[in-house]
Amino acid sequence: MHIPVDFAPLSTDHVPAGDLLAIERAHLNALTDILDHELLEPLYQPIVKLADGSIFGYEGLIRGPADSLLHLPQNLFETADRHGRLAELEWMCCRKVVEQFAQLGLPERLFVNISPRTVAEDTHDGHEMLRTVRSFGNGRNRIVIELTEHRPAQERASFHRAVTVLRALGFGIALDDLGEGFSSLRLWSDINPEFVKVDMHFVQGIHRNPFKFQFLKSLQQIAENCGSMLVAEGIEAPEDLRVLRDLGVAYGQGFLIARPSSRPPTAVGDEVRRTLDVAEIAVYPSIQTRPGRAITVERLLIPVTPMRSESTSGRLTR
């Protein structure tokens, strides 16, 4: 889940040690108040199909009360984790996001963030998740669960158990923040998610950064060959949007398309529409090779095994 710059948490690096305990106590009191009274605000950010500009779905996000120490999501979830109430908070957020989305009556998919550990620790094999989506009736196949591994390899068992539980219940799976966290490429190969969300670091400035361009191009090729679809996060510039479109990236989200809102738009704005409708192919950046490392014609050659004239096309014809 992308936390925008204007939602960045405050630093306590220079706070006197004697005040840290009081600050932590205030954070715990704020968390208790939020959980006791369910003081959470769901927001939604559109996910757009880059081929035609239609809205494919929405990512559900959460904010604490505007006047709270825990308004910012990072502060909210870190505080809950420190005090052993993360699972309680995550299930409450999930329920709030789903119920409000159902009330909005939006027909598209809903992407919901939840940690693998919380799903894996549900002792009733998805009982809490099923209760959470009751507002959707029989529409659970419209819900995609975004899972992020921000913990070391020893937590991987929780991740795989979460995927097993969610798939058995009929939910789609998205691997969140590819390029951040632990062993995300390995997880991609292990769980074969329907969607892979690419961290904004590799998206922003792609129109002028040849290394980001090559990275996304490679990921797109992997996605096409493995049956996954990429979602580019953090799109803020029209130039980046055009490059992503021309690379064949399936979906995108970001401030250029729309900021998170309690009442999200049902269609893209004029700027996004004009950008996606431009017929010209974006100019791709090229990598400047180091001396002695120039790309030669020989390196571009691809060896091809000769075929006999009587050979068949094998399984392609079956």
C-alpha cells in the first residue's frame, strides 16, 4: 500500500527519552479509543485499465480520525502492532472498507490490504474473512486481497497459509509492493498471484530512467508468461503513464488518476483520458553503456534451432 508523501509519519529521533513513554501512552490511548468506537475512515483509490482508461477496481485504504495522533496509517498500524492488537485492527479495517464499498454501490473489484500473519492466524480457516465480506453477498469473487511480506523469511509459512486459505474461499490474490520487502520475486514464483503491484519507486520517473524502464519491461514479460497482471503504483506524471501504457502494463493507480477519497470517481479525468488517447508511441530512454561494453550486433543475435519441413507445430495445434 502506497503512503503518499503528505501522509509521512512524524519522526521521534530527537525527542528526549523521558518524553517517549508519555508519547507511547498517548498513542495507546488513541488506539484504544479508535478500536472501542470504530473510529476509522475508509477511502478508495481507483485502479485503471491502461489500455482504454476504464476503471477496473478500487483499493480500499484507511485513515484514523483527523484530530488523532493515529490519523496516519503507518502510525496507526505500527502502534497496533507494538501493543498486540494488529489483527483486531486489520479485521476492523477490512470490514469497514468492505461495508462502505457495498454502500457506495460500485460494481468494480475491491482491493483490500491485510497482512498474511493476520489471515494465517485466523483459527477458523477464513471465518473472520467470510464475516467481513457478508455485505457483498455472493460477490466475494470481486474482492482481491493484497498481501505484503514486510517480515523476514521465517514468516513465509504464514504467507503461504494465508494464500491457501484465501484461495479456498474464492478470493483473488495480489502481491503488493513488488520491489520492497523480503524476497518478493521468490514469492511471485511460489504463489502465482493474479495481480502483482509494482512499488512506486520503479514507476515514478520511468520515462527518463532507462534502468527503471528495463526493470518494468522485464517484469511485464514475466507477468505475460506467468499469467499475472501488473498494477503500477504511484503514477503521478503523464509521461510515465504513457510509457506504462506502451509497455503493456495492465493497470495503474496514483495521484495523476485520482487521490484516495471517501467518494471516489467512477471515470478518469480529462488529463488521464487525453494521455491514454495519444496515438504516438512514447520515446523510451536508452541506457548509456560504459566504455568497452557497447551493445554489438553479435549480442543481439538469437540462436534458432532449425526445423525440418515435415515438423508439426506440436501442442500449439492441439
